[in-house]
Amino acid sequence: MHPEFVMGDEAGKPPAGPALPGGKSDRRQGERYPMDAGLVAHPAHNRNRVIRGRVVDLSRAGISAVMAADLEPGEVLEVQFGLPYAARPVQMKAAICNREGYRYGLEFVHVIASQQEMINRTCATLALLR
């Protein structure tokens, strides 16, 4: 049987994607929804630096954003961005998981329940609008 047809192991777990440096898999943690919103970021190690960009898509676990900055995977940013149908922007921490040019994959870290609820609600709404 070809590996691409394997549906999981005996325990029913899905197969993991290829391992990436740091032991991470390339398997995404949830569906991504296209979104366009302004983004303001501050590196955790340099809160005085302001980086502006655009959110390209959203998932329950993170965002993809375009930023004209030279940042490295593993860096943690304080990010603030608007959500469709939300009264105020969300502000949270996100770690850079990957980078392709000026497009960054960011995973939310240290998320509080109210932030996660706002993200989940937005993802559910965007799923309905597809």
C-alpha cells in the first residue's frame, strides 16, 4: 500500500506530516480562512520596535501575515489585529513558526479563554461565509 493512502495507525491517530527542524510536523492545526486585516506587531525582546503588516488568513491556532521585517522562526511577537464582526481588535502573543519571504506563519501562544473564544467565533463565521 502506498504511504499516501494510510489513514492512521492502529490507535486511529492520523499520520503525522514530515518532521521539521525542532521536531515539529508540517501538519496544520486546523483549517485556515482567508482574511484581510491590518496588523501591528512588537517583538517580545524589543517592545519599542513597531512592525506593521497585513493578516492574510486565520485559523484557531494562528495567523499567516505579511510583514516587511527580517524576523526569525522562534521569535515571539505581541500582535494586534482586527477581526471581522468584532467590536475591538484582538491582542495576543504569537510565535513565528515559518517564513517564506515576507510571509510569516504565526502560532498563538499563552492564549486566554476570552481570546480563544473570539478566534473560534470568527473562524466559525468565516466558515459559514465560504
